[in-house]
Amino acid sequence: MRFLILLAPGEKWREDVVLHNQPFMPEHAVYVQEAYNQGKIILAGPYEDLTGGAIVIDVKNKDEVQDFVENDPTIKNGIFTYQIKRWGEGMSKFENISPNFDQGYVAYKRKVQQELNII
């Protein structure tokens, strides 16, 4: 199962310190690297404005992602807060998965929307 982890400044985030120098960031980097080396991390990194970051992780279940997040040094120490979102099925360049949407799909959905009186 794939999940998106959104990281935002927590109660112990230092406003006067850039993200990479926040407390426990080296430990966080090593922690995420270890999960990457195990094949669990698909994508990870900070936002361009350095106000937080995101991780896309592939694990067996919600309990595993919850355990991963709760053991992150930046979460345990209040540097980041987090939100977990289950990643739905869709497109993936990594797995070469595409639903091949086209104008036929648009026409079908328009018809459904009309029947539902949405449009």
C-alpha cells in the first residue's frame, strides 16, 4: 500500500533556523535513508520553500506507516507534525501504469454527471 506523509513545522520548530539545520534533521535524514535502502521510500524531500516536506512510502498496511512516522526523530521530538494520506490507484511512471484517459472518458463522465444533475 502506498501512502503520502505530509510533514509540517511542529511545536518545537525553530522559526529562526532553516529546515536542514533544525534539531534532529540529521537523524531524520538517516532514518528516511534507511527506509529508502529497504525499498520502502518511493520519493522523499523538502518543499522548495523549506517549510516542511513529503514522503511517499510503500508499506504493507496503515499500521506500518504509522509506526514509521511515530519513530521518526523529528516527529518524536516535535520538530514536525504529520498527516498521512492513503495513495489511491492512478497513474505511475515507476510501474508503467496508466488508465489511458481519453475523450471517450470525458464523454462518459459528462453523461453520468448529466444523469446526476451535476452539470
